[in-house]
Amino acid sequence: MLAHLAQTPDTSIYMIAGYVVFIVVPAVFIATLIARSRSLRQDEAALKSLGDEETKNKPA
């Protein structure tokens, strides 16, 4: 009976889950940063083109 109590529980699934979280969370964060950066570049280009059109159409 003591031999059964002396066994350590198998916690390898928790270790694997920890590694998955450790890799997935930063990967998702980096992916959102890339998406935000692309969106900002598109917004910047749109604003610049609007500004260029406005200066072209402005009477002198």
C-alpha cells in the first residue's frame, strides 16, 4: 500500500499544455501586431492620398 502512495502523479500533460500556451499566446500577440501594422500602413496611405487630392483641388 505504501508503494502506491509513493508514486508521483503523471503531470506531463500539464507540462505540454504549459508549453503550448507559452508558444501560442506570444504567436497570437505577434500576429495581431503584424495585422495592426499593416492596417496602419493602409490608413496612412489612404490619408496621404486624400491629402494629395485636397492640395490638387485647392484653388490658388
